[in-house]
Amino acid sequence: MRIALDMMGGDYAPKEACLGVLSFLQKYNDCQLILIGDETAIAEGLGEETSKVKIIHTDVVIGMDEHPIKAMKEKPTSSMVIGFGLLAKGDVDAFLSAGNTGVMLVGAAHMIKLIEGVLRPTIPTPVPQIDGSLSVMLDVGINADCKPEYLNQFATLGSVYGKEILGIQNPTIALLNIGEEEGKGNLLAQATYPLLKENKSINFIGNIEGRDIIDNKADMIITDGFTGNIVLKFAESLYDIIQVRRNLNDAFLDRFNHRLYAGVPVLGVQKPLVVGHGVSDKVSFCGMLELGRKMIMTKMCEKIQKEFEVIE
């Protein structure tokens, strides 16, 4: 298994990325790591372990605030563009980055390509549940404007992710709405419900409301990216206000710290891609590598492709 990691992406790279690589190497010896970034800084960060990895040198970095398409055109030797090139050519089996999310999505769609039949890629995010488990919400920001067909596909993508990566045998799927009844909601929700109900590849259980999001009602919560992003940012603000600013400790709220959840896959593309948070630390980078490894081992992208071949 060959995994490429962008060592320059993220607020604390390459130092924390190097520490994450060291942690990963202590656990696994079945992966070849291709590290893309400043060779001197990487060698300094890895020390004697440098001999266990391959380094592709570049000191060109795409900033978090740069326009994705413009940055990719103007910086073809950046760590992110090099990583996409390796994955597109088949020189690596997965590419991971905690860099500019917009670049990750543009690269996913234009350099790696979507699985045939997939209309839009999506990124899932973990949602802590009151019983200590995790649910997943998708979409959470990539697709602000959605059609019913997109949400129906998000459910299929989320179901495969739940089975292959999270180990849930038959993930329950719910549509986020303003009421539990079938006829509730705006035009998007009303049009999406029958599609989910008829989708034979998922375990659809109906609508859930905002108060049900953390109450163990479903494994996968489906919504448009506009709504999902508002919910995500509201949850992050609660953690920041209660835990950080007011210094109040609560075991449940502790689990809303996004640093705990490493990276998430881009679902719907042909090859394994993992997006990390901009503030990723050594634990996050190690977790991203572990997720990339698991995506390769489970052949998740191939299984999504087969699922859409059946649908077609």
C-alpha cells in the first residue's frame, strides 16, 4: 500500500505531520509512505526514521485562503498538486492532506474524477451521541445547493462508508427535517423523502428533527450542505464557548473537539482521498494515515462503484 501525505498542509505542519508519521510507523509496517514537502524539515522531524519513507521535495505551498482553481494553475509544483498527480497516475493508492479544503475538492473532481453515476462528492462528519457512540452527518458544506437526487446519493455513499469503514452492519439512514411526518419540510425535503424511501440499497428510517441529532436516532443523518454546515459550526461554537471560554468541563461536550476526529474521506471519487482539519496535530495526522490505509484495505471506492453500477 502506497500512501502519499501532504506534509505542508495544515496550521502546524510539517512538525505535527512528522510526529503523526512517526506514530503511524510505530504501529504499521505494511505501507510505503510518500511524504511531499520540504525535505530538510521532514528529515529533521523524522530523524533516523527518514530511511523508512520516500520524500518528494517541494517548498511550494497553497495557502488556506487561496482560490482553489487559481492556486492549482499557478502552483503546479505545490505539495497538494503533486499529491493529486501521483494519485491520478496510479503512483500511490491514497492521498491525504490537511491543506486547503477547496483545493482538495477541486482536485477530487477534476484530477481524480467522480465514480460514474455519482452526481456530487460529499464529506461526512462525525456527530457525538449522548450514549457515547458516533453518528455521521453528510453533507456538511461542500454542496450548499442540493437537489433531491444529491441527497439520495449521499445516503448511498454514507451507507457504504458506514459498513466498510465504521463497521456498522446495516446503517440506519435518516433525513434531517422540521418534523417526523413524511409530508413535512421544505420542497427539497419533501422531494427527497420518497427517493430515500424507494432506495433499496439503504436502511431508511424516516425523518428526524434537530433535537434528535445527538440522541441516537440514526447512524447516518442526511441533509444539504447549507444546513449541515450551520449545524456543524453551531456545535463547534458551543464547544468553544462552554469548554474554552468559560472553562467548564463536561465529558460529553469534550467529544465535540474536532481535533479528536483526524480526517474524513471524500466520498464519491474514484480513489481514496482524505481531508484533514486545518488545525490537525500529530494524533490527527496519524489518524488520517490510518483512515487512508483502511480505505485501501477495504476497497471502499471499488465497493461504492459497484453499488452505483447496480443502481444504474
